[in-house]
Amino acid sequence: MPITPYLRSNVFEPETTKAMGVAFEKACRKLGLSLTRDAMTESLAKVIIELAEGGVSDPERLYRGALAHFGKAD
């Protein structure tokens, strides 16, 4: 599942949206989350979206920032 269903009314540049999707899917795999709409997966998506809203557009930085938020390291 891509991150786009979680974006709601947020609009990002296509490159940023792609980076967010890459980070989201990679973080889901690392955290053992299924790509379904459950509370934990949605929480992860929100963290990545918040990082992107803060100006982070590199997929690796988004991924590492999301893992750090949940107290995990890669």
C-alpha cells in the first residue's frame, strides 16, 4: 500500500511523494508492519508526512527519521 491514501489534503511535489512512499514501505518492512490500514501503519505514515512537511524530502532521511521516532535504528 502506498502512502498516498494517508496524504488526505496534503499536496507535495511528485518527487517528495515518491520519496515518502519509498520510506514508508521500507519502514513498514523494518517494523514488521503489514501494508494495511491499521493504527500503527497509519501512525508511521503520519510521522513520515510530518517529516516531509518539515522539509525532509530524501527517502533515506525520511526512513531513518521515522525509525528514530519509534525508537528503532537501522
